[in-house]
Amino acid sequence: IVVQSAVKQEKQVSSKSTPTDLVTETDHQVEELIISTLREKYPTHRFIGEESSAAGVKCELTDDPTWIIDPIDGTCNFVHSFPMVAVSIGFAVRKELELGVIYHCFDGTLYTARKGHGAFCNGVRLQVSKEKDVSKALILTEIGAKRDPATLDIFLGNMKKLLSAPTHGVRIIGSSTLALCHIASGAAEAYYQYGLHCWDIAAAAVIIREAGGHVMDTTGPLDLMSRRVVAAGTREIADCVVKQLQPINYGRDDTDPDDLA
């Protein structure tokens, strides 16, 4: 409701680590609302939030029950009223992801999943694409906040490799969480990104896995803090995507507090 009501208002916009890494007053309001509501019900739980981390709170995943929150994923979209904006809430216990909720703010679509209980979109069960041939795959990605020439060369080079693999195409929608939900729904076969944060992937990882898909680091099993991810409906597609990628170093969420891009 906070996000929807703010869409038609004049937005107070500022930048964080780079001119392309935007934040609005609504980001802060939504995060505060989510954390205060959950803390009232679960006073002993820990929280990792995008805006609190950007403000200097250490981003650390422990064995304690932890809520991992992205108050507005797709802030640049939100600023321009481009309708790919989501709120993402993940929950981990003993560093294992257990719950995921992602809400598409513009159209009211709600994605939910609980470990061992399936993934759903507005109550309808989700199923990933079972395509194994990358030449028949639609692949999603995001640019990331780094726009220096060297990083852009690697990013564009990775896209060129995937397009030449060949694949059906590569798409960028401006919201990593909603892109990942498209993997869970079977609308696309794979997603990759260097530079996303733990709050971008936590909820979506549960949803994709419960829809039958795979979520991994580009170097092995998923590491929430590594800022690297490949997700796909099948392991064959995931492995093929990984082989095409040249890495981009964004550091880690838990050790690079000054590089939260």
C-alpha cells in the first residue's frame, strides 16, 4: 500500500554508492514498516535490510532466525513509474532459506514459497521450464550499479556470448526479484547476475527451488553473500550459462560494507 500510494506522488530521490544506485524516501518507509511489524511479532529475530545495510549496519547472516528484506526492488523503475517493482522478504534459519514472499507492487501479484511446501503465484502452483537446450532458452539478467568502461565491456561481452550460444534472447527488466520469479513461473529459462545482494536473491531462491528449479553461485553452491547468482529451470541450462560467463568482481555483502552497489 505504501509503494502503490507513492507511485503518483513526487518522489524524493537520492543516490547511494553511485549515481545509478537510487534510493527514495519510500524505500526507507517500507523497510521501517516491514521490520517494525515483524519485530513486534518476533522480537528475538534478526534483520538484514537493504537500506539499513546501506546506512552502515553490518550485513551478517548468522544461525539466528533472520529476515532478509528488499523494500523496493527496482527503485529506478519505481522512480520512472516503470511497472516492474517488487517488495521481497526472505527468511533464513541456521543460514538455510525457509520462506520467500515477493509482491509485484503495480499489479498485485503475490509470489510465495515455503521450503518443502511448494511455490505459488496468487495461490496457483508454480513450475519452472524443463527446457534443457540453451538454444531454446530465454535468459534474463540485470546490468548492476557499476558502469565503468571495463565492467560494461565484460557485461556486454557476457551478453554477446549468450546470444551467440545461441539462445532465443536476453532480457533486462530492471527488477532482479521479479526476473527470478519469471524463472519460477517458467516464463524464462535462466537468470544470471554479478552484483546483486542477498536481499535480491533470498526470497526468490526459495520460490525457484520450490518450483523445481536450481539456484547457484557461478562458482558452485549458492552463497547468499557472494553477489553472484545463476538460476535456471534445469541444471543443464544453468551449467551452460555459467560456462559462458566472465566474472565481475563486486566483493561480498558481509565483508565489503563500503561497496554496497
